[in-house]
Amino acid sequence: MENSKIKSFTGLNAWKEGHHLVLAIYKVTDSFPNGEKFSLVDQMRRAVVSVTSNMAEGFSRFSKKEKRQFYRMALGSLTELQNQLLIARDLEYLTRDTFNQLAEQSVLSAKLINGLIRSLS
């Protein structure tokens, strides 16, 4: 949850877990086929970066309404990434174990973002 003791967006647990997901997505997409470099790889990387970027921007907003809006956009980007993970799994670009780890990390991130949103209600 966001509180007055947190001085930077990097102190948000939701951002920290999202950042772990960013790093994992960048690493795993390095092994995707070259033909996916400007399609699925690019989309996955943009989506996952958008998750943490929207949390960062939301953190800096002053009104609860604006904060909620950016945290909801982060959640939307995360859902987009979850769809792309399913595609990558079905195309066999990800092993079952890797998919499961990334899916679990995305669910954890979603729960934390939802917690941020609820804390502003």
C-alpha cells in the first residue's frame, strides 16, 4: 500500500515486484526467434515496462483519482502482458516452467497493484 512514509515509487512493493517481472521478461525474450524481435518481443517488453512506468507516474500524482487512473493503466498493461505470455507459451517460445514462473509473478504484481487501487478508495 502507498503511504506517506514511502518517498519514491521505488519503495512501492507493487513497483518492486513489477520491476522483477520487467527484468525477467527482458531476459526470457532474448531467446525468442529473431523473427519475433519487432513483434511479440517488442510488444511484451513495451507492456511490461508500461506496468512499472504507470506505477511511477501514478505515485507522483497528487489526487487519488489521478493515482487510481495510472494504477489502473498499469493493471491494463499487466493484463496485456499476461495475454502475450499465453501466446508465447502456445508458440512454444517458453517452457512450461518458465511460463508458470512468469505467470505467477504477473499474478503477484496484479494483486499488489489492486491493493494500491483499493488503498485509494
